[in-house]
Amino acid sequence: MRAIGDDEVAEAYASGRTTFMGLELLVAPGALVPRPETELLGATAIEALRRMNVRPPRVIDMCCGTGNLACAIAMQLPEARIWACDLTQECVDVARRNVDSLDLGDRVRVSRGDLFGALSGLGLEGTVDAIVCNPPYISEKRLEGDRAHLLALEPREAFAAGPYGLSIHMKVLKEAPRFLRPGGVLLFEVGLGQDRQVAGLFERNAAYEAVSAVANGAGEGRVVLGHLLRS
């Protein structure tokens, strides 16, 4: 699946709309325009939830951006209950607009906060079937070099992830076991060439099992997932 170009990002912002997993979504400056490659994360999460066959499935969309994953999962799994969150008010505002425009307000809640801090006090601990996360995954060095063009149109917060591009993956992986139920699944989108590194992070954490990577049509690992150990 091809990457979106700068011209397409500019066009999406100009029109205020884009398409993701068959849905027409609202976009606005300050929130990352959803990428076609993220559809693999959405499809993998939906497949995993269908295999679980839990009703209703409970899902967290961490680093939700425009709410594209939360909305797509909710539309394809009509019983799903989803808690989406992001750090910036710009993302939260556009995600809430998408939830409202698709009439999903009874099943999708959008909160603002720093990772799982946005979900404190909601009683979700130990009850969540899946956490999907499309975090920032570009190193600061690359954002100052060959990826600097990304910042011309979109916010730094959507891309920057520390010196190795994995800082958010590491934080979410550490905190997710508090929210997942035994057997629940954590799924990440990863950058090109990061699949082995992120799989290694899972494997070094004793809380997870059944770690695997999912490749796109070009054979590139772009999704990595692991299941919380069953008690």
C-alpha cells in the first residue's frame, strides 16, 4: 500500500476530509491525516476481536488522532465499546467531530490526556480486549533530516518519538497490562524496519505471549502484536 504524499496531505486539509477504511472522515490542521498504511492495523485489530468472539468487545484507541481507528472498528463491530484518547486538544476535537458525524457517540468516547492518564478513573483496568496504537515512530534525528518535510503541514507530536522512534511504544507496552484482560491483545503500527525491534520489546516483557508481526502487501512488517498472559 503506497504512502500518502505531501500534496495529498495538503489536499485533505484544504477539503477538510479524507477516506479511511471506506469511511469519509473529517480532518483539520493539528491532527495527522490518516494514512492508507494504517488500515492494516485496523483490519488486524478487527480480525483479532472477531476471533475472540466477546460481546461487547472493549477497545482502547491510544494516540487516536482523528479517531480513524476508533470509528472504523466501531462501524465494523457494531457492539464494540471504544475509548479513544490523545494528548492534544486539536486531535480530541476532530476525533469527537468524527464520532458525532458517524453517530457513534453512544459507543465511542474520546478523552484528552497523556497516554493511559487520559483513561484514569473510568474503571477500565483489567477489562479491555484490545488496545490499538498508532503512535509517533520517527526519531528526532530523522525529523531534522530526511523527514523534515513532514513538519511543514502536520504537527511534530504526530511523528516525534525520541532518539530511536520507539519511546511511545515502550511506554504503552509497559502500561497496557494494567488495562488488558488476560488474553487481551496490544497492537502497534510500526515504522519500516521497526518490526523486529518492537517484537523484541514485547518478548523482553514477561507479561506478553504469542508475539507476532503482520506484513503489508510488499512483505514489510507494519503491525506488531502481543497477547497478555492468561492467568
